[in-house]
Amino acid sequence: MFSRRIIAFTTAAFLISFLVSLDALAGQKSRSGGYQGHRTSGTWQQQINRSPGQAERTTHWQNERGQGSRLAEKNWDRQSGTGSYSATTTRADGKTGSRQGTVTRTGPGTYTVEGTRTGTNGKTSEVEKTITRNPDGSRAVQSITTGPEGGTRTVDSTVRKTEQGRGVTGVYSTSGGKSGAFESNVTRTDNGVIKEQSATNPDGQSRQRSIQRLREGGTVTREVTLTDPQGGTRTWNESVTVNPRAPAGD
């Protein structure tokens, strides 16, 4: 938990998270472009189908390793306060990972999530999450993950809105006796986002991750810097570019 929480972030994850956020801004039905990752680069295409209470996104990417894809669906019934989600990612080597689950509104500002995650190794974990709005406007989130061998990981966090973004603080513990704390602060700027994250284990050792994300026209760049407990750093850059839309009638 100590290292995975702050370090594990693949190029595919960066590409997917960028495309989801772009969809909310652009509202396009289809788009394509290129990306430059930490160790690889390639092209991507995405098709979006949306209707009230439903969204479906199909993403494909290509690079020197082959082709990958992801199909994601979300459904939400506002009247009943229930919804569902699912996503399946297929890597270039043919291995797949998936996640699916349900979301239920249990009260004003309170939700429960129950889901499963299946890794590319075929092993499945169960996830239970509760989200509760606090009187001060913050949200308390508890997530309990039960692994394929029965071990559990519990994460308790508080999410607060700030004037320029969002702050998250929390602690984690496992059934194997591991525990620690983490913090994340997101600051929005005129042309991007700055995210500062840290994780500390019981021995007081900390790791930091700093992300600076800038948007200029149809290109988003991301600079990532990792700092280990000894003060050593690693930095790399990633980017995603969206092709301009063809004029009407072309």
C-alpha cells in the first residue's frame, strides 16, 4: 500500500483519465489523437455514446507493443438513487482486467458502493465503499478491499473542497498489520492543475509525488516527479494530443 498508492500510475491510466475529463468538457461523440508516455508513445481513438443517466466510452490505443482497448459504462437513475458501472481493459498482450459494481444513495449526500475488481492475473478483489457528507461540507470516505486470499485493506479519508481545488487526508491499514497515512492536494490554475501527494509508513518514511498538468490548445502535458525516502528523485513527462475536429461538411 505504501508504495503502490503513490507510484503506480501507468501510461494507459493517464490516457484514460485524461479522456474521461476531456469528455466532460468537450461533449464530443468521437475523437482521436496521439500520446507520449513515460516509456512508449502511440495513437488513440474514442467513441462516446451518452443519453440521460447513461454513458458509454470505447477507447482504443496503438503503440509499438500492439493494440489495447477499454470499454466503460456508467448508469444512474436519479429518481431511485441507484446506478452501476463497469469497465474492461484489454492490454496489447491480450490480458484483460475489469471492474464492475453498483452505487446506491442511502441518504442526503450519502452513498454506498459495492464492486469487484479482476486483475490481469485473473484474481478478483471485493470492494466496499461508503461516502458520507459531513456537516462542514467535507466528505468522509471509507473503502474496504478484500483480496483474493482474504486479506483486507481499509482506507479512511476526508475530502475537502478548497478555494482553488481539493484536499484529501487519510490513513490506511491492512489485515497483515501494515498501516500509514497519506495526503493529496490539488490546485487548479488558469491553464492546468498541480497535484502534490505524499504517503508515510509507520517508520516515518515518506514518498512524494508531484504532478504538474498544463493544457495548451489541444495538448495536455504532465510532468511527474517522484521523491523517495532518501531524497532521490525521478522525473518524466507525458502528453496527450487531440486532433482538431474537421469542419462541418467535410
